Amino acid sequence: MSAREVLVKRSFDIVLSLLGLMVLGGAMVGLMVLAFLDTGQHGIFKQQRIGQFGKPFHIYKIRTLRQTPDGSTKATAFGRFLRRMKWDELPQLWNVLKGDMSFVGPRPDMEGYADRLEGEDRMVLSVKPGITGYATLHFKDEEALLSTQPNPKHYNDTVLWPKKVELNKAYIAQYSLYKDIVIILKTIGLSFRKR
């Protein structure tokens, strides 16, 4: 990505995230309150992820999991609805405005994935992670797919993750603002089709 493309992408992210926060801020607060009532915990969930150049940052989501008596966590019915609609991702507008993330890019993973990439694959870390992207659209039913596997982690590590790296490298190599806008519109369309 050229310096000009980086500047245009960042400017686009700032303008769109500000608009998004202004338009959707009230709805986000409402969902956070509902998540608090649903889970009995703070409505915002934060977790450390790996960002651009391998730098860790905290990603924000609306809480969808409730703590069970045995100490594990389980998605509530409301939480599953939020995940299906991708509405749990709305607080990431703040991540975009802060500069931790972009609207479009590789999804930020937990430690042990992107930070361990080697060679040419490390180009995935050259851009800011995104709320959506090529890989997000390609694996739009990732949770359902993993739920059918006898060993979800092994399937993720050996099948899904390598394919995501391939798709993310293709995104970076073929970057254009026009393609970012197309990916955003497809993501919004996907959310509406899931209603």
C-alpha cells in the first residue's frame, strides 16, 4: 500500500467511524444495557488482540457470553442473535476511530496466530486489522462450520487459518478504496439477509 493509499484509507476510516458513532451510538448504548441485563456482567467485553506490526491492543465488543456456575462461559440466546447479526461488533467503531483498526482488513486474532506468521505471510501484519474483510465474507458462517467439526481448534488451525492468511494477503496485494467500499456494503447486506 502506498503512503497516499494509507492516508486515504485512514481518512475514510475516521469520517465513517465518526458518522457511525453519531448515528448508532444510541443503539449501541441500548444493546450494552440489554447485554448487561442478559449476562449480569458489564455490557462491553474487551479482549487483547494482535494488531498492525504485531502490536497488541484491546478490541471492544458487546458481551454475548454468560458465566456458568462451573466457571465456563456460554452464549445466551440474545448473545447468539447479536453474533448472528454481527451487532456485537459495533463497539469496534471506537477501535477504528482510535486507530487500532480499520473498517476493512484482516480480522484481529488472539496471540498465537498472526504474531507467529513467518516470511511473506507477515505482510498480513503490515495493515491495520479490520471489522470486516475478504476472509470475513468468505467464512461468514465460521461459527456454524466449526460447530460441526469433531476438533474445532485443529480444523481452525489447519484449514481455516491458512485460507484466511491467503485471502488477507490477496486483499493487501489488490487493495483499493473502491474494494473496501464494496466489502463494507456486502457485509451490511449480509447482516440484513440474516434477519
